[in-house]
Amino acid sequence: YTATYVNGNIATGTCAEWTGISHSEINLDNLVDVVVGECCTVINGGAFENCETLSSVTVGSNVYRIAFDAFNGCTSLTSCTILGNGLEEIQSGAFENCVSLISIDIPSSIKEIGISAFYDCTSLNSITVRATLPPKNVNKYTFFNTNCQIYVPSGSVSSYKRAEGWSEYAERIQAIQ
């Protein structure tokens, strides 16, 4: 990973020691930007939880899971860029209470979006889900207290609108332009 702090200092971590990033491996004090590199496969539960200064995250293409509460309470997070097509799972509460997050683009590899994954992301105005099959575990709390439009592949709009959990958001689901 590469982490940038308010004062301009930069810290890095290497791949030889781990494949998942955890709360104990990175100093969250005054962290503003993090790039999770290609060696990381999991962003562990609570890894950046309540890091109120974090504004930008780039998730490497080898990350297949963003675990529960990974970014919960990151109230300054406005941008999360997911590279490549490796992400399969966004677990419950992963982005909960990220009240400044504006939009997110989720790759076609996604298979599961957990309960309350984007709960109370009050600034979230669009989410793009590129998977042709609706990811599992979505329910009425996944996008609770958001007004986001949900963009999906044009050939999948009706599938999403009928899918369990997704049907709660049928009026918001539309084709990717």
C-alpha cells in the first residue's frame, strides 16, 4: 500500500509480509489517501474504520474482498476507485456512514454486496454495478438513507428489478448509459 497523510508524509507497506491490509498495519492518524496495491487481496474488517480524514481510496485489481466495516465511518471519503475486475465481495457495513461518498463503480466480477454495505451514505448519488447477474445479499438496508441511482448493464435491468433485495430499489435501477 501507499498512504499519504495531511502533512504530505508518505508511508508504504510491502507484499512479502501479508496479502490483507488490517487496522494494525497502517497509521490512520491524519491519513488522507491510500492506494491498496496489487499484492493485497483483502481489505480486512475495520481496516480503515472511523478514519475521518481519509478522502480517497484506490483499490488494486487483485483485491477480491472488502470486508465488513472496512471503511465504516470514514466521513470524509469522497472517492473510491476500484481497479480491474477482481472484486467479488463487498461485505456488510463496508462503506456504512461514508457520508461524503458521491459515487462508486463496481466491476462486473462482483458476486455479493452485503447488508448495509452503503447504509447511511447520504451523499451517494450514483452507484454503477457492472455485473450482469444481480449480486447476492442486497436488502432494504444495503442502500438505506441514500437517494442514489443504481446503474446496471442494459440487458440486466429487469433481472435486477425482480431480484431478491434489489426489488426494494426497482424505481432507482436503470441502464448504464
